[in-house]
Amino acid sequence: MNLTAGICPKCQEYLLLKSNVPFLVCPLCGASISNHEATTLLDKRCCDASQMNNITADCIALEAKYGPDLPWLILSRVVANFPHLESPAYLLTKLSGFAPSAVWEYLKRFANLKSQPENVPWAEDFLDTCLTYRNMEFADLFAAYIENKVRSAKQDDYRKKLAELREEYTYKANNPLSTKLLLLLYYASAVLNVLLFPAFMLLSGWLAPLVGMYYAINIALSILVVCGEVGLLFWHNRVFGNRLNMSQPERLAMVVFMASMVFAIGASIMGSIWKITL
């Protein structure tokens, strides 16, 4: 069920509304209200820059009283209207449970913006919660955040923690064999995927007189090959660990490999239509 937020026109309290219900009774004051009027009233308040501090304080109280759903919907509108305001953006990240996608979005917007530590009192709590192994793919953004948001007395502590986590996250990937083997897997898989097309045409020509469902065999084989290639990449990650940065040759090889995966699936179909009989 789709939910939205609004404000009761009678009692001026925030409400969680069903999007597809045009009229409802306010559970707080008992008045009959219009869904459109309630949401319009909230939109008007969320567009008023002078209300930002009040809305943020209200959302903190709403979270404590009702949970994160209602304040999250309210703050989403605030952030959409005022993407440069850091306080509601941080609170929205917190309401998400510091999900990696929300952490990345917050860091991407604000990590490189210089702020006085007293204006971002949540910065150290944010780092204590989110500066973890699972978020190390954002290591460069965390480094900028520490530089721009944290008081000088604590910066070295967070830099040390970041360096330790970065080393733990990438130490295996620093092995020169890691990149060479990864490039080999990308290009070898891409070549194999391209060669599947003539292979399927030959296989179809051989199987067509024997089996009526030869095209299903081709499709199954292409899926098996692609799954095997993905399995090898997973094995590479388990053996050599994670990577923070990607070189241009590696990026190109990855794009070629991903395109060849689509080609391999298509080759199983086209190879079933265009048969080669020897």
C-alpha cells in the first residue's frame, strides 16, 4: 500500500496517509479531511526555508513517537526542495538505518563541503556508526568528510581508523597478480562469449535432426557458461579481496565483458535459427 505524508488542516498535526484514499478522518482530532488538502499543506511547509529548523525538530519527535516512516516521508520532501541543506539530509540518512546507499548519497553531496565542526555536531557520531568495513568503497569520500567536518583534535584518530579499514579492505588486491588475472578473466570470457555464436550454429546443425528442443539446449548452455564466468569473478574476489579504484584498462575490460554476456545469451537464440550443417 502506498503511503504519503500530510498535515491535518484542522489540528495542524503530521499524518501518515494512504495515497489512494481521497478523504479520511484525522485519527488525532476526528475531523474529516481531504487527502489533497493535507498533502498540499505539507508541501507548502516543506518549501518554506524559514520552517526548516522546526520541521527537523518535529521529525526527531515524530521518530521517537511513531517510528521512522512518517518523518522519512517528510524529510524526503525537504531534501528534494533544499538539497544543499545538510541537517535534514543527515537525518534522512539516519532514518534509513544508515543504509549504504543513503550513506553514499549523503557523502557524495556533503563530504567535500567545508563546515565548521560546531555546525555539524553529528559528524563524529556519523563516523562512529558508518566508518566500517562494509562502507569502505566510499573510503575517499570518508577521507574528505574527516578533513572538512571533524574538529582537528579528532581528525588523526579517524584518519588512522580509515587507513586501517582501507588496508583490511584492499590488502589482497594490492597483489600485482590480482589485476593481471582479473584482466585475463574479463578478456578470456569475452572471447569465449563471442565464439559461442559459431559454436551454437554448428551445434544446432548437428542436433536439429536428432532433438526437437535443440534451441533449449543452446540457451541452457549459454546460461551455464555465463554463470561459470560470474562464478570465476566471485572466486577472484574471495581470493584477492576488494578494490577501491579501477584503472582505465580494467574499466574497458569490464565493459567489454558485460557486453559479451548479453551477446552470449543472444548467440544461443540466433545460433539456433542460423544453423550450419557440415
